[in-house]
Amino acid sequence: GHRLLLIRGFFPLVEGFPRYIVIVVSLPLLVRVFLF
């Protein structure tokens, strides 16, 4: 129940942001995961 509400509130924010911002934010996290 709560997860569905969070997902429904989260997706509009993702759609509102340009994808390159999401990529720039996620790349450092992915690099840390692969390095460690």
C-alpha cells in the first residue's frame, strides 16, 4: 500500500527531470557499486 503510493509519487518526479540529470546522479553510484 505505502510502496504503491511512493512509486506513484516518484514517477512523476522522474518524468519531470531531464534524463541526463538522472544519468549524472546515478553514474557515480553505479561506479561505486562496481568498484567496491
